[in-house]
Amino acid sequence: MGVVNVTPDSFSDGGHYLATDAAASHAAELVAAGAAIVDVGGESTRPGAASVDAAEECRRVVPVIEAMHARALAAVASVDTTKATVASAALDAGAAIVNDISGGRHDTELFAVAADHDAGFIVMHMQGTPATMQDEPHYDDVVREVGDFLLGQLEAARAAGVRNDALLADPGIGFGKTVEHNLALLAALPELAARIEVPLVVGASRKWFLGQLTGGAPVDERDDATLATTVWAFESGVSIVRVHDVASSARTARLLDALERATPEGVAA
């Protein structure tokens, strides 16, 4: 899953793709690099970010999704939003997945919108909101609590009519978690994958905790650390990684696939 942030303030690429043509062209580049999904967001979810009203969010993302659809890109479009009105407009414009960082908590109508459009839905865990999530996050047992939340919200989505085979879950790396919380969740990915029983999504790309673990590397020097999490995630049973640098993760996925199929006689078909 490649990332297109149509925002002025995202932590990695804020302001780079505000123009519709620039965002759609970047989406095309991500697909050419190997993205199977392109996630379009119009509201920054970095720690401390201010919220954006639905009308402004729609103004940012809908033209980009329409432009992607017009280009007939060989990838699925997802919309990164917590708002039902934005999701509905994006799905009408050609998106096929709703990626909700609140996991259905912010707007209870979001599940129904996804069900009405027969869309995919990514339920993500976040403690608090982007504005508050890094204000001393606390868990008694982060792996158990995140798993409990995901299971509960997945069941709420099913109850609202979202098909089980359209559901995915994301433990929310970096969203209301310390470095230690993130490491605990990454270590427990096999356990979470077995417990949740829907495809897992992991988005660790260029995040602050990777800089902390690699000697204070700035945002633009965290792609190697991101790639390490890609390998770890895929080897731990994750189905999708959400990344800014698609090419390296796509190449890695192909190599891991070849290694998985390797035999003493060579690579199996």
C-alpha cells in the first residue's frame, strides 16, 4: 500500500502533493513501483495534528481519486478518513477501501457507508486522537488491549453489514504508543494474526520510533529501517504494509516470495 497525502502538514510528505495532478501522478508512480493499493488522505494524522472539516477533506481527496480512476491505474484506491461523508464521496469517486485510523469510533456511520458501497474496511487501533495520542500513552497489556479492540470493532463492522472478507485490521503502530509499545506489537504480530483472523495491515513507514531506534535518524533517512519492518511484518504473517517508499518493499516482497518457494532444486513454480 503506497501513500498519497494531500495535506500541507503530514510528517513525511506534507505539502508535496497538494495539487490534484501532482497527487495523481505520484499515485501512478507508486503503482509503477509495485503498489497494489494507493491510500489517499486529506487530513494529517501525525502526532499533534489538528482536525480538518469534512468539506475541506473532500475538496482535497475526491479530485485525486477521480483523477486516479480516470487514469485506470492498476491498483485499488483507498481513502484514509474517519468521516462517513468523506468516505461516501471517495467511494462514489472510485475508491474501494476505507482506511479508518479510529477503527469506527470517530463516526459510527462509517461502517454503514462501507457496507452500502460493498467496500473494504481497515479497522485500526489508536489511543486518543492525533492531537492527543502521544500524551503519555498507557496500557496494562498493549498486545491484549489492541487485540481486544480490533476484535470488538471488527464485530461491530460485521453487525453493520460489512462483509467479513472485506475486513482488515491494523494494530496502529505509532498511534498512541511508545517505542516499547510499538516493539511489543511488532513482536506479537504472529499472535495477533492468529487471533484476529482477518488480514493484518502494518504502517510503520518512516515513523518517529524508527528514528529513535536507529540513532536519531531524521524522517528522510528512515527508509532502511522501514524496510526492516517490512521484512519482519511479512515474515510474521502480515498481508499488507503501508509505505512511502513502495519500490523497495515491493522488491522485498518478491524476494521473500521466491525464498518461500525455494527448494534444493531451485524455485518452485
